[in-house]
Amino acid sequence: MTKTTLLIHGRQKDSSVPPLPADILDGGTVTVTEFTLNRSRDAGDVLPVEAADDDVLELCLQGGQRVWMTVADYRQELIQGGTVDAEGKQSLEIAPALETRGATRGILKWVVVGLKLIGLDLPKQCAGLIAAKIDNKAQLGLFHCPLTGDAAQLIERAVPQTNEPLLVFIH
């Protein structure tokens, strides 16, 4: 997973975000860090924050709108790149104002007043949930679909209780 240093013009908020229920995460962790952005680039020091490309940014815009995107999407869609230092580390500036070109209304300017960085390893969490469903044979079913009658029906069949692999022929 590629790591990027986010350069944030603002300060970190001292807030506690309630954690997600443990059964949703299946043992994983979520980190949520909130920031308040300064409106001008020269207002204060730049705060460097490490983030993975699949971490989620929640941009809080002036007017109450929120835009959710990954760090990689932010780099590609709004910044068009970022910078790479001599050691090969990527950095990405989180600007307090973003300009983008709309399809019908020309140039749009978003004023970013707040930012949340949400660290959640979604590929790992999804793979774990899918693997748990597949490995737990008690939750799977074996069904028969007879081709008689007017409407198709699924008839559940008993799954043999074994720790050995099952070979099922599908026709």
C-alpha cells in the first residue's frame, strides 16, 4: 500500500469520534482524525500527516456539503499528481480551496472548511468477511432447482457434515 504525506494547512481538532461496532469491523480498526483548514495558504504552519492511498478523505465544504473520496482519487481528480521528494516519498497538499471544471457550468470553486481522514483497510475487511462466509459451511446451502412446473423453485438439500472438501457437480 502506497503511503502519502498529506500537507494540511490547518490544525488537528481535539475530538473523539465514536468507534464503529466491533461486529462490523470483525477485529479491524478505524482511525478518524479531524482537521480544521485555514482559508489562506499562508495562515500558519503546514501539518504533515501520513495516509495510505485507500484511506478516505471527507472534505467538508462551505455550505455544509461533504465530498468523500480516497487519497488516490483526490490526487488523480483534484490535484493531478502531487510531489515526490528525493527519497521517493509522495506528498499531497490539501488545499483550502479547490477549483475544478464542471461539464456544463465552467469552473467551480469549492471552499474546504474541514477535513476528516478515515483510515480503514477496506480490502482486508472485505476479504476477511467473504472468507469467513465461505469457510463456514453451516451458512452455505445446497439447493436443487427442478425444471418442472410453471415457476422455478429452489429446494434446499441437506449438506453433509464433514471437515473434508465437498465436490459438487453443477449442470
